[in-house]
Amino acid sequence: MSRLVIEAVSRIFHGVRGGPPTRALEPTSLAVADNDFIGVLGPSGCGKSTLLRIVAGLDVPTTGRVLLDGAPVTGPGADRGMVFQSYTLFPWLTVKDNICFGLREKGVPAAEQERVAAHYIARVGLEGFERHYPKMLSGGMQQRTALARALANEPKILLLDEPFGALDNQTRSLMQELLLGIWESERKTVLFVTHDIDEALFLANRVAVMTARPGRIKTDLAIDLPHPRHYTVKTSPEFSAYKARLTEEIRAESIRAAAMR
């Protein structure tokens, strides 16, 4: 049984000031197995983030439905951990208190909060920064905190919307390795939206490519690369072949999108 089922989900936004409606998503279906790491690629404006927000319960589909372990998604929930591109930490809370926020909301005892926070602070390499506030942290450290906060709730699925897009290349590479290590050791189920083909190939065991708007999934490609992965995999012939195929898939959709403007 699939952990996550996206079943014929579409999204139409009403026009602004009486203008024509915008079809953001055509009916889209995708099945995500337990422990899958799926990268979602596509041209700008194809509906990747809209699809992720619907899975997160932050938006409502016009048609179709989303099931998590067989139960319909009707709104946000702790069973889905969300990490955005922007740093969405609470600025008035320390690193530790940000990580404990969801646990406190669920009424988890203080001792268990301390244990979970200490585990994930160590897991993301933030020992010594527990009492720091977000404004005292670099962008990479803020995203480490956001990732730890999402993981602390033990979600069934981790949803990431271009979480490393605002980081410099070196920090981005380090965050990719960190996330991949967490996935490989803890076997989380992950849905990861990105514009970066190399990033999707390095991280994911499946890559879904979306069409130009209105988006739908046109390709669902299994990625057969060795695990655990190291950056040397990017120099392999297999990686290059996958990259060439995905580049052409997205190029074709970008050309189609430009022709429709």
C-alpha cells in the first residue's frame, strides 16, 4: 500500500477582478511508497509548489483528493513535516524552542521534548547553538533548524519546497548531504520540489517531471544510482545519462510554455 496517494488532483484559481481563471494543475496522480524520496521537477510556474501545498493541507484541490496512509488530507497536520525555501522560524524562539514548538503544541512532556530536541540538534549539527535566536544564525543554520523542527514531530512524510534554493552553492551541497544522510539512516518518506536537476538526481530514488502550466506529471523516472551516495556519483556515466534525459524533458516543456505566452 502506498504511503501517499495523489488522486486526480487539479487546482483552478479564480481570476483577479473578474479576469479569467488560472488552471494551475491538470488532474494529477502520483503514488508515493513508504521510504520513497521523490524529486519533483518542472518549468517555472508549472504547479510544483501548488501540488506540494495541497499535499501539506495548506491549499484545497479543485478536484481529486490526497490520501495519507489511506486517510483523506483535509488540512495541515503533524503527520506532514513542511520545510519552505524561506526561513520560516519563529524569530522570538531559540533554536531549541523552535524545534520543540510542535511537541509542546501536542502536549509532549518536557523531558521528552528535551530528548527529541537534543537528538535532532545533534543530527543536524547545531550543538552549541541551542540558545541562539534565528537572527544570530546563517541561512544554512536556519534551514538546519527548520529541518530539525519538521523531523521532531516524527511526520509520516517530509515535504520540502526548494528548501536550499536561497543558499550559496557550498552550503547547499552540505545541506543536500545532510538530508540524504537523514533519509538513508532514518528511512523517511520525502517529496522534494526543486528546479535543480543535479539536486533531484543526487537526492531522489524517483524523479517526477511536470509539464508546463497547467501542470501534470508527464514522466515518473526511477533513479538507479548507488547508495550511500557521494558527490563523485555526479561524474558517473549513469548520472550524465539521467541528466541528459531530464534536461531534454524540461527543455521541451519550457519551450512549450514560452510559446503559450
